[in-house]
Amino acid sequence: MSNDQSAIGNRQSAITSLPIGIFDSGVGGLTVYRALHEQLPNERFVYLGDTARVPYGTKSLVTVERYAVENAKFLAAHGIKMLVVACNTASALALPAIRAALQIDVVGVIGPGARAAVRSGQDGRAPGRSIGVIATESTVQSRAYTTAIKKADPDAEVIECACPMFVPLAEEGWADNEVTRTIAATYLADLRAKIDTLVLGCTHYPILRDVIQQTIGEDVKLIDSGEATALEVKALLKKKGLARLTPPTGALERQLCDDLDHFYVTDAAERFARVAERFLGAKPSRLEAIEVWGEDRLKH
């Protein structure tokens, strides 16, 4: 092997060893982190939860873009090989701005979830039935999922429904609770007879997956956008030759939230740790609170 080939190989090895960055406006993106970890056990991850500025759904397009780009640049400065935008609002509104700001691949959660829903429903879809999407009010108002589903299948019928109370229920750990079942029945009543596929269009909703499935009916296929995103990230890493082929510790199996994965929050670190334990079964072993930054700080 020539010196040039050796240098290229060393650079490629160094790149594949870099972590994958993930950011969300808060804690919901931890379900995306979990899905990525399950699909990519050899990879390391750096997670940023912008808990000081949550929720993004009430902010203007300009503000969401600014927050998202700041988050992306923060993670890029820590040396990542790919960025996953685990926030549905940022995925709906800010992906072009994020991609323009970075020189690495950026993957959102809406496109993968939409494509998975179309693939799921193409075989044996009953006439007159359609794809349902449940999400937060801001994501539903953006119609980002409808746009992405229609892009993948122009003939698809899409029904979107806001389920805002699912977020606090998930964070409180009320996944198996009579109140949750009652609220789910209210939200999903109009969808049951109309859909054969349901997209969980908020990163919190997989925590309530069992009660959602029981309420909507076992014949309706649930699509977890986080799981769909993890599969697309896995394929993209392989395509680009960026996948890490061996565990970073040499161990055969890594645990969620081990000390190889670094978690950052912009506020309320203790609460983040408590919710993370509910979502993942373990508290982050490396959790660091950072101050909210501005563009001037990012330039230095």
C-alpha cells in the first residue's frame, strides 16, 4: 500500500470513528436516540436537548431556523460525521437552513416516517382507507407529513390529527393509565374506521405505543418515525462508507446511555435525567448542562 493510500485509509477510519449528532427541542428525541442505538450498536452519539427554549412549535419560522442552526453548529463543533434532527418542528421548518450551514449529511424525522408509511400501506390497502398522522398541533399545522407522504405517493390519502396531551402524559410516565386510555380514545375515535396505517409523528408518542395500538386497533400498522429514521441513517452510513464496523469499546454489546454517549441540555438537567430514565430505562451517565448560546459565541 502506498503512503497516499495509507493516509486516505487513516482519514476514512478517523471519520467512521466520529459520533453521530442528534438534537431535539427537549427530551422527545431520546426515542430517536434509542432507535438509532438499537440499529447501530457500534456507533457513538452526542445528543443535545434544547430544554431552555422548548417548545419550538410556538416559535416563528425565523426563530426555529436560528435555534436549529445554532444546535447543529454546536454539535458539528464537537466533531460528528452525520446529524439527525430528531425534532419534528425543526425537521418541518429548518432542514434547508441546517444543510446550508453544515458540510455533513443531515437527516430529519419526517421524510423517513412518511416513506415508511407509504411502503407499509402499499400492499393490501383497503379502498377508501388512508394514512393517519398524529402529531403536535404545530406539526399538524405545518402539514409537513402530508407533503412528504404525497411526495412519496401522490395518490395517498392523509388524515392528520393533533394529540397535544400525549406529550405531558409520556413525560410523566403515564403509559399505562386510565386517563391516558380515555384521552387516546377521544383523540383517535374519528381515525379508527378510516386508516390502515398510523404515523407516530411526535418523538414522545412511541412511549405510549401500546395504548395507541390498543385504541386504534390491532389491524392498523403503527409507524414510528424514529425507527424509520434509524433505518435510513443505517442505510446512508453504509452507502457513504461511514459506518463503524466494530464496537468502540471492543465489547459485543453496548448499553443505552453508557459513558461513550454524551448528552447536553440547555436547562433543567435534573428533570431531563428523570425523564430520560422513564424513556430509556437508564439515566445518561454523561450529562452536561450548557448555557444558551448565540451566533457570536458560535463564531469563536
